[in-house]
Amino acid sequence: MTQTKTDTVKEFNFTKSDFERVRALIYQRAGISLADSKQEMVYSRLARRLRATGIVSFGRYLDDLEAGRLGEEWESFTNALTTNLTSFFREAHHFPLLAEHVKKLRDHPIQIWCSAASTGEEPYSIAMTVCEAFNTLTPPVQIIATDIDTNVLATGAHGVYGIDRIEKMEPERARRFFLRGKGDQDGMVRVRPELRALVTFKQLNLLGDGWPVKGPFDVIFCRNVMIYFDKATQRKILARFVPLMKPDGLLFAGHSENFLYVSESLKLRGKTVYELDGRKP
């Protein structure tokens, strides 16, 4: 008899109860709300952690995780369940508005926080935009790039990417901001050191008690991360963003995110771009 996809025997038994435990743990740890449809994704990603730890059942893995018997495994567990879809100049309509905004801030150092930096394409896109706005590789800007996933932060700090990552970028921009690899680095590009110097990468959990960032910020990017949180968690995070924003600061959201329904302190400035509502206390 031909074995169908649904008949495939999995390497590890993964029950509905196991999935519910994972959902509860990642929600407590990172505020991520996993939909019912994510069970296969969770199995695939965490099965790698079972292999890495030598544990042969999800039940045992989760027991050991909660009991603290796996050392730094909480970090790997969280990294495994974090989605990191990104690209340079993703949602490109935001960057001309960013350039327009920073040009008005020439009289003081500019502070920008990219709160879901992933592998670095977004904070480097911010840095390129500011460099172009000021026509220099050393503009008066400090960019803090944070993420909960330590693996992607390491990639961002390293600043090395496959050349395919910049193939859609304007050739002049690519030449200005990237160095092409040679020899065994052929097919790779590296962010220029001047650009990397503008960005500081730090690990940060948006649900953590203490955030290792200090405002006030002229700009906060929080794009395509709120969609993984429920409304209560979104409200909690936005309430912490507001006091970190300068009075004329901007908050950039993802294309499918609407913050007006979860914060009374913000008003729409442009397409998924928010500013403080001065009428609100």
C-alpha cells in the first residue's frame, strides 16, 4: 500500500498536548501567539532541538526545559520558534518618509531604535537611508538594533550576506554600501565598516522586564512583529514605546499592523506610520 503524506511516521511523537505546552511556553517567554495551524511548523523546528540535545521525546524535552535542566536551551527554544522573514528596504514606502523626517533633525544627534532587527537587513536599510539623506557615510545617527533571537543578531553584527540579497538594490546604492567578496568569499557581500559602525546590535525581549535601551528616540521601527502578539500584549508593548518617543518621534509599523485599535496615545501620520497624539495624556 502506498504511504500517503498523512500516514508518514514521524521521528518523534508530538501530541496535541505537547503542542499546547509549547504554545503556552512561547507565549509566556516571548509573547508569541501560535495559531492552531502552526503545529507542523513547531514540530519541524523543535525536532532539531531534540536531536541537538539527544532527547527522544517532546514530553521529556519540555519537562527538562521547564525544570531548568538544559542550561541555555531556553534561548535555543525561543530562537527556533521565531520567524525571521526580512529583506533590504522591505516595505519601501517607509524609507522616503524616514529620510524626510531625519533631514529635519540636523541640529542634534539622531536616535533610532529598530526593535525587530532579525538578520540586520532592516537596520542597515535605515542606516543607508540616513546616509543618503545627509550625503555622508558618517551621519549624526545612532541606531540600536534589537531582537529576541541571538542567532540572527550575530548575522546582523557580522554584516555578511549572499550577493542575491542585494540583487534588487539600485547598483549605485549597492556599490556605495557593500564590499564584494573575493576568493573563497566570492558570491558574498559585506556591509561597509562605516555603515556597520552606525548600528549596535543587542538582544532584547519585548516582553522582558528591563529593556537595555534608553530613549527618547526620534524613530522607532517595530514592523511585522506585533502580528505574532495578541491584543493585550500589543497594548502592553505600545504603552512602553510611548514614553521612549520624542514629542515629534515616529513609529513605523508593518503593512498588516494597525496600532490605532490598541493605543490611544498614537495617531496615524502616513501609511502604517504613527506619531504621538498630543491631545492624549
